[in-house]
Amino acid sequence: MHDIDTIYIDGRFVTPHGTELFDLHNPATGAVTGRVRLADEEDARTAIAAAKRAFPTFSRTGKAERIALLHRLGDAVAARRDDLLDAVIDEYGAPVSRAAFMVDHPVNVLREAAELLADYPFVRRMGTAEVRMEPLGVAGLITPWNSNAGFICGKLAAALAAGCTAVIKPSEMSARQTQIVTEALHAAGLPPGLFNIVTGRGDRVGAAISSHPDVAKISFTGSTATGKAILRAAADTLKRVTLELGGKSPTIILDDADLSRAIPLAVSAAFMNSGQACIAGTRLLAPRSRLATIEALTKAAVEAVRAGDPRDPETTVGPMVSRTQWERVQRYIRIGMEEGAVLLAGGEGRPEGRLDGTEGWFVRPTLFTGVRNDMTIAREEIFGPVLSIIPYEDEEEAIAIANDTVYGLQAYVLSGDTARARRVADRIVAGRVLINSLAHDPKAPFGGFKQSGIGREYGSFGLDAFLEPKSLLGEGV
Ligand code: NAD
């Protein structure tokens, strides 16, 4: 059992003021594997006060000092790789094939922030003015469960690179991963107060951070509904807010695509991170002229997806993170059928075979066709391995369907003609458009149009988001 009864404030592990205990589970078995004592509003306030005390000194540090500190943090997290890998599999259910990325990414984001900082122009000349990029103050960093260590380290890296201090509120469902990351960050030996980590409920600790007058900036990753609540809570004190929210990403297969390449890519885009990914390509737009072939190939590919034991190296879809998430996916599969979509693979219930005797929150990789873009399963984020084929007549209609969503996080365009794919990509309203690829570039901005969010993370845009320009004019400038 993993009993976690401390939070991290002012450079020390302390007992929370909050007394609520929250069960941690292994999603592959449904068994309780530990318990975390949650922080409350009082803990949030103590953590904010510590970050506020640390800010005046830290905000005046230079690049070299911050670069060294980011490398120390990166090395410290890298040193806990094995523990983190274990926790990501046991607590989140990440398949081993995916888990490696999830434990290397947090290290990489810290190192990339150090690299970025080296060339970042904090002082610029604009007309007769000297413009200085100033750190905003205390940053509240609120993260979801689906890539816990990566989000904690990514947001912290940008905040510290900018000269902000931080209060981090990770998801209560990933407390074990948070504990390991916290121990690692503590081992790096930073001055107290630079970062504080308070695991607690969103509507208590998250809400306290989002409304506190001493917090200047919120960087949030999570659902669109919570993002809107945070924006409202932050309005009274006019906090700067970055929101990384949900998606309903289209994968457009153009009629000239090489299907032997396009279908595996489309299925990987849909089912990455067991379908629990904001960037999942969950709407597969297929030209009617090739619909039957695309349906047959996609069905075969989905049926071949190995869903089950996350420790099996051939597994690509592990269990859903929680019973609630499992039930949510089941409900959407039922809604899909009720609204008239045609089930080609998967469906309700657990996958057969390999998992006999377990109560794990496994779902069947599911494929629908005959989906219209106004159906619930084409409009709402399911956050599980459910892929919908939506037929289209011509390129114009494909672009219209792709853009007919409240979201705009990511899109995929698959074609045999890259110039044509590029023309289509130029017309898609999304923060990232990937052409014949699942590429990621940490230097490129990441974030959403429309209700997928506000602002950008990663690279220089991500750093800008923790800074405010200040112009100096007149004599001596
Ligand atoms: P969630 O919105 O339920 O929770 C995210 C975090 O917000 C948690 O730490 C939670 O405790 C906290 N929270 C909840 N209510 C709050 C409130 N009123 N005030 C402040 N904080 C509050 O999301 P989740 O279920 O943990 O994660 C899944 C969602 O995250 C999906 O919608 C997914 O698309 C989104 N997501 C987006 C990105 C992105 O980069 N755009 C990446 C990953 C996940």
C-alpha cells in the first residue's frame, strides 16, 4: 500500500491541514493500492504565501542561475526514472509501450526549458523604448491525471525559466506519481518556496488557487468545463490565464492517401495514451469514394489493437484511469448506437480473453462508421479508444466538417500529395496540424483555437505566457 500523507510547502514535506483521505487504485485490477491525505484551502493559502515570499529574490536571478537550476531538476527527475515508470503503469495504467515516453518527457521539458532560456531575449529594443520581459509573480499550475509528471514538470519549467515561483495542484488521482516527482524535485535542493505542491480536490484547492489575489498567473491543463470555471474564478483579480483544454481532433484522409500508411497512423492518432489524450484524432474523415476500403482496413486495424494488461509490451490500449472514466466511455458507446452510428469493431463491455478474473477498467477499442458530424460521439470528447468514421464527398466538405467543432486543438491530414495536404492544412482551424505524421516538436507552440483553450505552451510562446512586457522610455534608456 502506498500511503501518502504529506504535501510540499516551502521546501519541506509537511502534514496537510486537510484531513480527507482519497483512495488510489490500480486501474488494471480495480484494487485500492493506497491512500492520499488531501490538502485543503488552508494548505493552498500556506503554499501561496511561501511562493510569494520566495518571489522577490528569485525573480531577480539571472539566466545562468535558472539554467543551472533547471538542469538540476532535470537530472533529479531522471534519477527517479524507474520508480516513476512503475507508478505510471500501476497508478495510471499506461501500457509499457507508452510509459517510457511518459517518464522521459518530464525530464526533456526541464532540459528544453534550460536550452530555450539561453537564447531568450528578456530585454528588447522597440523604437526608443527598452522593453523588459518581467516575471508575473506567483503562478498556480493545475494539472490533469493523464500525463501527470509531464504536466507538472512542463509548467514548472516554464514558470521557473521566467522567474516566477509556483504552487502546483496536481490531479488527486495521480498522487503516487506526484509523490515521486516531488521527492525528485526536492532532491535537487532549490531554495525553499520556489515550488510548492499541494495535492487536493479541484473544487477546493484548485478553486482557492484560481481566486487568490496573490496568484498572478494560472496555467491549467484539463477539461473545457473546468477551464471555464477557472477563467471565471480568475476574472476578479484579472489573472493571466493559460488554458490547455479538450479536443475533438479530425484526421482527414484525402482520396489520394496511401492507405497502408494512413490507416495505421489514423488508428495510432485515435488510440494514443489509451485514447485518453486531448490531441487524439477521434473523427476520421473518409472520402466516400474510398469509404468501403477505409472501413474494412480500419476495422481490421482496430481489431488488431491489443487492449489489456499494461505490462504486456504488445498492449497499446491499457485500462481507463478510473471507474468513472470507464463508465463514461461505455455511455458514449451506447449513445453512438442509439443515435444510429454503425458499430464496426469493439462495443460495450470489457475485451474478451486475456483479462479473465480481473475487475480492471478495460474497454474495447471501438470503431463506428456512418457517423454524422452532428452526432454526440462526433461532438463531445470521449477520452477513451472510440473512433468515428465520418464520410465526406469532396475536399471542401472535408475541411468544413473538420472545422465544424467547438474545439481546435490538433488535426491530422493524410495524403499522397504533400502540397495538397499543405493547402488543406492551411485551412484547418487548430493549434497544430500534422501532415502524414504524429510528430511533436517541443520548440513549436502547443495549444488550442476556440474552446480548446487560451494561450500556448512550449517554446518561446510558452515562456512569454509567464512574463509581462514593461517599457522604459525617456532619459538614460
Ligand atoms: P479536469 O478538468 O477534471 O481536472 C483537471 C485538474 O483541474 C485536476 O487537477 C482537477 O482537480 C482540477 N479542478 C477540477 N475542478 C476545478 C476547479 N473548479 N477549479 C480549479 N481546478 C479544478 O480534467 P481531467 O479529467 O483531470 O483531465 C482530462 C481532461 O484534460 C480532458 O478534457 C482533456 O482533453 C484535457 N487535457 C487537455 C490537454 C491539453 O494540453 N490541451 C492535455 C491533457 C488533457
